Amino acid sequence: MPWQNTEPQPRFGLFLFLICLIAHAWLAAIGWNQPLLDLHDFRQCQTAITAESVLRDGFRLDYSTPVLGRPWSIPLEFPLYQWMVAALSGAAHMPIDQAGRLVSLVCFYLALVPAFYFLRHLLRDSERVFIVLSLLLASPAYIFWSRACMIESLALLLGMSFLAATMAAIDRRDWRFAVAACAFGILAGMVKSTTFVVFCAPAGVALAHAFLADKNRDIGRRILLYGGLCFLIFGPALAVAHWWTRYADSIRALNPLAGFLLESNLTGWVFGTLGQRLSPHTLATWARYGIAPMIGGWEMLLVIPLAMILARPVVKKGTGLCLAGFLAGPFVFSNLYFIHSYYWYACGFFLVMLAGLHLVSLFDLRANKWLLRSLIVPIPLAFLYASYAATYLPIQRSPNQRLQALGEAVAASTGTDAVLLAYGFGLNPALPYYSDRRALMACEGDAYQIDPATKHPVDTPAMSAAIADLKEDPIQVMVVERPFKSDPVFIAEKTKQFALAPVPIFTALDAAIYITPACDTAAARTRDAEILYHYSGFRDTPVSVTAAGPIDAVKIGDTEALVAPEPSELVFNLAPNIVSISGSFGFPRTAYAHEPKTAGADFSIEYETGGARKVLFKKHLDPATNRSDRGLQSFTIPIQPGSSGGLYLRAGNPQENYAAGFTAWSGIQLHASGH
């Protein structure tokens, strides 16, 4: 197939890049002030709680991650990212959540600079380089994950800088670039060694190619030159990464519950097995994590065989480098890439560049250059943005805020020096992070064992040691979720052991919070109730809520709602300037999807002033027999302004048949005149 070289049009590529950069920043800002509870909240909150500890304790190598009790420090990665987040948060008086997102986003944008030089090495054409970078900016994964409070963007920046410096050292035979590659490699290896390996693969391929292609030197001089480059580029980085791993291991070993985090116990978890690598299920999971989030779907891969037929030699060279970077991570660390979708963040960079290299090679076809650009470029971009809108955008807009609400309830019920004991949450740091409390989090295996004599739950040896280490920091609050929440023997043993009140101060959102009797006050219970109302979308807080059982919050469709067993009544005080009330009402799915089913309910809103009551609204819903009554029904009711009074929101039925009688209210808001 004949082709012709077109005139470079850097202005077109640069213009496209700037448009995609603006779009990326705009999309990344969606949900910016939401909590870090979208995807992999475990990892995001772990990073955030560490940065918060740095802000409080100062810059230390044995930094604190207060989730497993004393000595609080269980270092994993070198804390460069956490230091940057803490420094920004302190200097700009910015919350840790937003500081973490901003540092990640800036690191991603900076990573495009070494990516430019890497692609420039392959393409020698700035227009095409900018077009490939535009695809990176439009990639769904790089819109979403580049705003996460995680070390991934920094690891990408350091790894990409290492690779670009390595390519420059090979091209220019300049040892200064080799020294720069060494420095970037040291930082990349300490910040995230598993990501550093991703960039070592294409760097190694480039060195091997240069060694074989160098016909101007005899074999001895080539071995000396390229062997020296290899030693300088890889040696110090691997040595320092090994030192950091040993140092972090020595700190983790001091914690009785952190044995599972020691390097010797993580080998299988990190590397996986040969059988796992060959499993069709593993390959399918890798494909799901590594293709659609990066390039929108399998369809984008069709450009590769098409372009390979027409590709220039430089694209063939780039194919080998990009494939090495894309495949190195999952085939070395198979289980990590099977469990964690965000691990594909670094190697997916190479898949997008691979698709981009082949896409821009189609510019060499014999056709009008502007026609080529108008056909080839917009279609992939539209495909990428459509994929993002269908996958990540809804998550950004509506993260699950349950753990934030539980954390706020803990904070509202306890003092700042309280130590939190958590059962059923694994090691997810979201609860201690959003409660701003140090924690002892019991994994299921370490939670308890059954005493063979008494048949009662008792602490495991590791848990006993961790509790004993907390003599100076007594446990003052316990949070349990299933299955521990529904185990009365376990609850009784634990509340007695730690001198906690036997009745929870908060029981909702699939969890229960137990505190000391001294902290269990009416004011604390009121604050906890207000947190539940806010979680249910209430803009205004009722002065009283009565129901036939405990109230809770569940998601109905995409909306959180307050669920109250029938009969129920919510009372609001009205000021003279209130002119309307709005919100929604209905049933959770459990009320009509399974037996016994609800008999329906009458929802009413009454206004009382001067001793007289007036029914403002009344509607009967029967979701078991009428599908249109399912979900939430919205309302806006006008109120005659000018006098104060009370507003009563009721749910019940005249037959008093309350089997499965759970009704819901959501988003209640009182509107004042002039607003």
C-alpha cells in the first residue's frame, strides 16, 4: 500500500492537546469535594490517613498509619507522595482529600512531559506526539485515577522520567542523562517498586536494541559501554529499593498484628502463581482491567493490525517498547494486577501510546491530510469520552458515603484522644480516617477465637498483645458490622471487656457504635441522629422522629433515604418565612420484593399552627401491586407564610397492617422566602 509523508502540522496537534487538557481538568474536577469513597477507598484512605499523620507528626521515615494499634507505624511505600500532600495541605490550609487529589493531578500532567520526549524519540514529529498525548488525556482511566488520592500518578511521573532519561542516554551517549535516569530510578523504586518494574522493561528492551544495533564498536567495547549504562541506571535504584523494603519490614515487625505485611509473607500475594498466570479467568480479568478503562474497549485495538500493514519502521520499534511496558507488570506481579484494577494505571499508559502510535501512522496514507485528520482523530476521542461517561463519571458524582457517615458519628460521640476498636471492616482505614481517631482494626482471622472450655469468644494471642500495647491509650469506642453486629455473645463480651455501654449509641448503615457510658449523652445521640438525616439527603433536621422500630438509611435507586418502620412521624419546626417544603417519599425494595410484602401506606404532611392542624398533602402508595408506586416519589408543597408552627410527616395505613412496613423519606428541605 503506497503512502506519502504529509507536512507536519504541529499547530493542529497542539490545539487538539490543549482542548483535551482543558476537558481533562474539567472532568477530573467533577466530585472534587466528595469523600475518597469511590473506587478502592481502602487505598485512597490509607494514603490520606498517612498524609494526615505526617501533617500532625512531622516528616519521618517511620511514618504513622494508625490502623493496627501501637506502635502505629506500618510503613509500606517511601512517603514522598504523602510528604508532598501534607506540605501542600499545611501551606495552603487545604483538606487532605483535596490536597491529595491536586498533587496526583499535577503529577499526571507533569508525566506528560517525559512522555512527550519518549514519543518524540519514536515519531520525530511533534504533531503526532501531541495527538497521542491527547489520547492519554481522553483515556477514561487517566481522567478518573489521576484525581485519586494515591501514589500512582507520582510513580508514573518518576517512572516515565526514568524511561525518557534512559532513552536520551542511549541516543546521545551522554552520561549526564544516565545519572538523571539513576536518580529518577532510585525515587521510583522507593515510591513504588512494582510500578518501577513496568518502566524497567522498555528501558531494558531499548538498551538491548542499542547493544545489538551498535556496529561501530567491537563486542568488548559494547559490553563495557552498555554494561556500564545498565549498572548505573538499574543498580542503585534496585539497591535502594531493597534497602527501603528491609527498613520498612523492620518497623512493621514491631506491631503484633502486622505480621501479614512482612515481605516474607507477601511473596505469594505479590507475585501469584504460574497457574494463575495461565488461568483463563485471570486473563479475562486482566483484559477487563487493562483494556476498556485505558482505551475504551476492544474496538480501539482494531487500529493496530490495520496500521501494522501500513506502519513505518519507527512504529514497529515503538510497538516492542510499548508492549514490554504494558505486559511487564501483570506477568511479573500477576496477583496484584488480578486483585487491584488501579495497578494498571502505569502499564496502561503504554497501551494507550501503542494504540496512538498506530493511529497516527495512518496519516501516511495517500489522501488529503485534513480529511485524514478529520476522520481518524475525532472518532477515537469520542469513543474514549463515551466510555468514560458510562463507567467512571457516575462513580465520581455519587460515591458511597457510608463510611464517612459512620466516621462522623464516631467523632460526634467521642473525644479526640479516643482509640477506635473496629470489627468487620477489615483494614479499611476509611472509618478511622473520617472519624479522625487512631484505631485498632481487627481482621476476621485476628478478631477472636472460641475458648474450648467456655465456648465464648476470646482474643487471639496477636490481638491480646495489640490490646495490651494500648494501656496508655484505652479503647473508648467500638464499631462493629456484620457478622459481628448480629452476634450478641460477642457484643456482650466486648462491651464488658472494654467497659462500654451495652446499648449502642448508633445502630444504622449496617453497623453499630458502642461508647463508654460517660460519653453516651443526649447531646451525642442527637448529633448522631443528625448525621443519619444528613446522610439521607435531609437539608433540614427534624426536631423529633418516632417510629415502630430503629430508623436506618438505604439507597433507593441512586438516592439515599431515611427508612422508618410504620407507623412513623417526622416533626419539623417552621419559621414564619418558610414558604414550601420539598423532598421525596416511598418504599425500600425490601418492603415489596420479598414476603411478607407491605400492605401499602398513606403518606401525609400536616401543618399545625395556633393549635389547628391542616392536611397539606396525602397520598396512598401500594408498591406490591402497583409498579408505578415503587421508587421515590418527589413532592413540593407550598406553605402559607407568616406564622410559626410545626410540620408533621407521617407514614402508616388505616388497617394497621405493618408487615414489612418500612417507609422512606429523603431530601427533606424547608424553603424560605427570598431563597
